[in-house]
Amino acid sequence: MSNYANPVLSSRTLPSVRVLGDTLPGERVRDLLLVIAGAGLVGLLAQVSIHLSFTPVPITGQTLGVLLTGTALGWRRGAAALTLYAVAGVLGMPWFANGQSGYVGANFGYVLGFIAAATVCGSLAEQRADRRVISAIPAMIVGEFMMYLIGVLWLKVDLHVDIGAAIALGFTPFWIGDAIKCALAAALLPGVWKLLDRRR
């Protein structure tokens, strides 16, 4: 008998695949491993870091990791992964930029922004925004906006500077590089979906 003829069997054997993380087998263990892996990916890419003399904010690979994690895992697991990243880092895990841990002062706003970005990107991915490049790019831009909004505002307060100075220190030097990472993530995820569709 066809699975489609039996609603109960169909719902069990053909679960809804909303984001890339849902394509893996298992449920609770899978979700836990995905959350840990997402946090680890961001921590790993954070070590790709270049210090700039005129700003406390370094150039890192974190942005790419946040976009990929949030979009591939969905908003709940994405938010959980970046929350784990933030909490573990504050408690002593040396996986913030340059192997730092604890409260990282002016840069901590970006760590909080990562959680918001992963949540937004994951939510948009659950609406299939990551299936095509034309819709993935706006989703990534929204995620980037959340990172910078929280990061720059935190920078302003922590350094006691005006908003113009905070933007000059925390956004202007980085937007071109992050635009490249945004485009890379927006191209990579639809490509993975196409590969999965071919395998099916």
C-alpha cells in the first residue's frame, strides 16, 4: 500500500523537512549534536581573526558560521547553538575571537547579536528562504543587520562614543568582507539543497 494512502504512516515516514538539519536521522540526539556542532563551527571560525589597530573589533570568520548555523539548523536550534557559544565562552571556553573567553567588553554586543541573527536566519529558512539564492541573500542581509544593530549599539555604550563613531569602529571597516561572507552563505545553502534533491 502506498504511504500516501495511509495518513498515519505517511506522517511518520515522511516527516516535514524544513531546514537542512531536519534531513538528518534521529530527533533529540540529533538536535543536541547539531547545537554543539553549530557552536563549535562558530568557535572555530572565530579563530580566523585579524586585529585592526584602530578598532577593538577584529575581522573574523564568525559571521559566516553564524549565518550557516542559523539557516541550516532552524531558529530554535540556531538560537540554542549561539546561546551555547555565548554562555560557554563567558564561562571560560576559549572560543571567542583570538582564543578569548569571559566577558569581552566592547565586542560582547556582537556575541549577543549572533543569537539574534541565527534566530532570524533560521526563521526565514523555515519559510524556505534558503532554497534559492534570490531569497537566501535577503535572509542573510537581515541576519547581518541584526548582528550589526546589537553590536554597534553595545560598542557605543561600552566605549562611551556617539553613534557615528560606533558605526565607524564597528561597521564601516567590515561591511565589504561581511557582504562577501553573506554571498558565500547564500550560494552555498541552495547548492546543498540542490544536491539533496538530486539524491532523492
